[in-house]
Amino acid sequence: MRRGGEGRGRLLLISLIVTALFLITLDLRGVGLLEGARQATQTVLSPFQRAGSVAVSPFKNFFSDITHLGRTRNEIEKLRAENAKLKSVLINRKNADAQLKQLKNLLDLAGTAGYKVINARVISQGSSQSFAQTITIDAGATAGIKKNMTVLSESGLAGVVKDVYPRTALISLATDPTFRIGIRIAGTQQIGILSGRGNRSSNLQLIDNLTTVKVGDILLSRGSVANRPFVPGVPVGYVTAVDNSAGAIAQSATVHLYTDFATLGVVSIVVGAPTINPGDALVPAKPQPTPVPTVTVYATPSPSPTN
Amino acid sequence: MLIRQLSLAASLFFVVYLIQESVINQFRLPGGGFSILLIFTLVWAILSTPEIAALGGFLAGLLMDLSQSSSGPIGQWTLLMIAACYVAGYLGSGNEILAGNPLGFTFFTAAATFFIEIAYVVTGALLGVQAGSFGQVLITLLGISLWTLVVTPILLPIFSRLHELIFNTRSPL
């Protein structure tokens, strides 16, 4: 009897493993049914994600704020002075203001280059259990969004539309390990390929091995055929380190991406690009160093006490 | 009777998946955060027989594969979760060290999460899925494991009670 039970157990395990292998094979062969299953799941999930986004919005950036505590100390001290009622109002308003600021900067950026954009709110961030860097936005095919469209943040490139559902869309962020973009360096016009590394620092590989890159060089998107997946001229990031190892086929560098992916609240999807390439028009202004006042104190030693 | 229990368990898996996708994924947790579905499935597997654990793993893996944030092919998580849950069920059923030992349970779950994620990276590499730089993968692996270590003791009594209610068994915890 026990032997029969064990046999059934083994049969069940083998059946499950075979089913999983069958699914992998079907998916790798590009069977549309499985992609349809993923789309259907997303369609079912999107109302819940919207509701969840609204419910947790006051606490969404809690951990991000904690990590930037030093920078926001003054703000926190100011908020402490407020009473409990005003505090909760301020938290909600702060969230709305941040999104408004992001939206204004986004429209400025898109307006300068003449991009036609659709704005959307981030409603979910992909789980990193699969090592992918994605977000879900609250606009989809019904709003005119299609696969492989450029996604902008207030400070530059955020990513690309990976999948589109009726009312939502999945964005692959520029930090995703599978993300690749052709770039050119502002000014020198050298071209290269930027690859995501899972964090805000990306890897740049120059195409021409005779050209050089410097720390501080600004990278812009080079643009794609028919402006998809990438429109030209979008600020991507700036070079923070150059790899000068001897014997390398092409020069490589580390790039810091402009977009702060931890606080991404609103994004714009470029649905129409200008007929004229914006060139270097979107190169961000270099930050002006804030003068730090120095105070010199001359200490005069007091005479030593004498008895 | 078994069909009723399995249907209830399947609904529960779906609810946990819904919580993961609509609430937990909203938080920008440092180090990659945690997967409540992964923790739930592992706890469930340890408390179950290997066959039931494998079935749970199949369902949870399928849901994880259907998640929009999953970068691998459909079936990759399913395969890993079947194997992981079967092993967890095999090691957990009748294990005197784990019985009545929430600390052991927690460490077992965190270690299992760590190894499942490593297996995901390795099988992903074989299937052509990129996981990022070595440093980033390491940070995510450690982050997810540490979060699991923190969150499991909080969720363990709830998950254990739910398992007890559905399968009418006495919880070992």
C-alpha cells in the first residue's frame, strides 16, 4: 500500500516537472498562448495595483527617505514643528507636489525637444526576485501607448515600454540588466552602447577604439530607426569613470544615470518625435557649486596663571 | 475532501500573490525587498508532505512566472519551485529539529530563499536571462535573504495557522 503511495507521489512529481519543462520549451519557442496568459494576468492585476498604489502612497518612499535622512534633515525638523493633523495633510500634499514637480520638469524636457508625450503615474514597481528592473504605469494601449516607446523621467531617460496591456504598461528601466541603448556623447558626437547593470551606474562601451571619453562627458540617446525604441537627444547620464586598461578592444566607462529610479512617480511616454533632431538641446546645465562660507577663528592664548 | 482542501489552498496562494503584486511591490525596499509568496510557499511546503509541497510549488511557481516582473521564460520559476518545495517538504515532514522551533523554521526559510534565488540566477544564465553585474546580484541575494529572515517570524504564525485550518492538522509550531 505504502509502495503504491510512493509510486503515485513520484508520478505526480515527474508530471509536474515535465509540465514545467514543457512550459519553458513553449515559451522559448514563442508560443503566443503563454504571452496571452501573462497579459491576462496583468489585466486582472491592474485594478488591484491601482488600489494598492493609492492605499500605500503616503508610505511608498518611506525607506528611500530614511536612506536620504541626512539630506532631508532640515525638512524633517521643520515638519516636526507642525502638529499631528497638519503633518498628515503635509505628507499627502508632499506626495502630490513631488509628482507635480516631476510632471512640470518632464513637460519642460519634452517641450524643449518637441516630443509628443503621454504622461502616466507609476502604479507598481516590479519585484526584484527575478533580478529585473521594471515599473508598471497607469496608461496602456487605450491611451495610445505601444511597445518599444521611449520613457522619460523629469531628468532624462527612464526606460522603454516592454509590454502594453489595455490600461497599463510595463516599463523596462534603464537599470535593467537586459537594457541596451545606443548613445552619443554631447559635443564630440562619439557613439557607443550603454548597458544596464542593475543599479544607477551603467556600463558604456564605445564603438570606435580610436576615440576617447572623459569623466564628466554627457550622454544622449542616439535615436533609432522610426524613433522606436529610442528618440534622439534624450539625456541619459554622465561619465563618472573611464576604464583605461591596456589591450581593451574598445574603451569602456562607467556612467551615472540622470534618473533617480528610487523616487520615480510620474513618467512620460514619447508617442511622437520631432522631425528635426534636437541635437544637444537637452544637455542639462552643469550644477553650480554652492559657495561654502569659511570662517577663520584666530585663537589668542590667554596668559598662563601665575601664583 | 482532498479536492476541497487543494482548492482552498489554491485560492490562498492566489490571495498571497495578489498581496505581493498590489501591495508589497509598491514599497521601494532597500536590498530588493522580499517575496511574501516565496515565504508563504516555503512555509507551506515545510509543513506539508512532499507531494502536496510540490503541488504548492507548482502553483506558486506558475503565478511567479505569470508576474509581469518575471524576466525568465514561463516555466522557469515553476520548475525551480517544484524542486525546492519537494525538497523542503521532504526535509520538513516529521523533522524533529523543525517541530516546535520557529527559529529553525525561519532560518530554514531564509536559507531556502537564498538557494532558490541562486538557482534562479544559474538556470537563468543557462536560458539566456541576464541578472546584472555580480555585485548587484550578490546585493539582491543577500537583501532578499535578510528580508526573509526579518519578515518570516512575523508571518509564520499566520501561515502556519492557515495551513492548520485547511488541512486539519496540528501545527508543529
